[in-house]
Amino acid sequence: MECLWGIDFGARRSGKTAVAIANEGKVYFHQVEKGKDTDAWLEKLMEKYPPTMVAIDAPLSLPAGWCGGIGDLFYRQCDEELKAMSPLFLGGLTGRAVKFSRKARAAGIDIIEAYPKGVVAKLLNCEYPEVGEDLTPLLDLLPEGTEIQLTAQPTNEHQLDALICLVTAFRFSAKEAMTFGKYGEGLIHV
């Protein structure tokens, strides 16, 4: 049985990293406590609920100009297309996300870069769901036949973004995700 994850990746000790895990048709929310090491927490969570696929809201690559290619030094093509922040602006968070993705891939886990604001802009007519609001428009983006049940409602914007990333994981797995950017530099899926 597939276990899909959506991660809203935050600063290492900020308490803002949240994970939405879909396992056996149910979605569970997890969030690191403020002051705890997010990276160690994620490793333990992966041991407890091993994912087959992860969609993470964090850059997983640098612009081509930094990687021996010809191109921009500040933005990847996918960042330009979706008006996302530069991976350089996010600095250490980008480095941690790349490290996480390398470990996940080495363990046989599929991992993609997601962007909740891109989902909102491209698929939800710029209507960002708010905590406590009806999530039907977001859940309607799931591939046809996908049956999931939320075990709880997201309690903050980080859990909500993790849920949006999880929807992206389902869309990607069903080959329904939109892809931005270029191969070899970085792709964002919505």
C-alpha cells in the first residue's frame, strides 16, 4: 500500500515544519515542536511511517548558473514561471531540503518539489483556503477515484500547506500534475 507524504518544510528549529501523511485512505497531520531539530524529527517520522512518495514545499536544486550550466544565478526557470522565491534567498533551508531529498531517493523514495502557492494560483483561481474553511475545492483536485478521509482538520497554515503538497503528490502519482521548469535545472509540480 502506498504511503504518500506532503511536507511544508520550515526552518530547522522554528516548529513550522508540518507533514500530511496519507496511509490506507486516511490523512494524518504531524508537526514538529518549536525548538526541536526538524531534520532528526523527519528521520524518525520516516522510520515510523515510511513514505513511497513525498512532495515537499522547498527548493530541491539551485539555478543552472551555480551548477556549471549557463543560466541565471538567482532564479530557476520554474521559480520564474511560478513567481516563487529564489532557492538562494532560502539558503540553508534549500541545503537541508536537498540533503533530505538525497537521503529519501537513496532509500528508494520518490520525491518531488511542490509549491502550494502555485497550486492556488494555477488550480484554485488564487483563492487560498484558510484554516477552518471548507476544503472541498482543494480536495476536488485529487485524481478521480482517490478516496481519502482527513482524521482532523489542519490547525494552522503549515498543516494546510502540507495538505496541498499531499494533493500534489496524489496528482503527480496519477500523472495529472502540471510541471514547471526544465529538466536538469529543477522542476516544480502543482
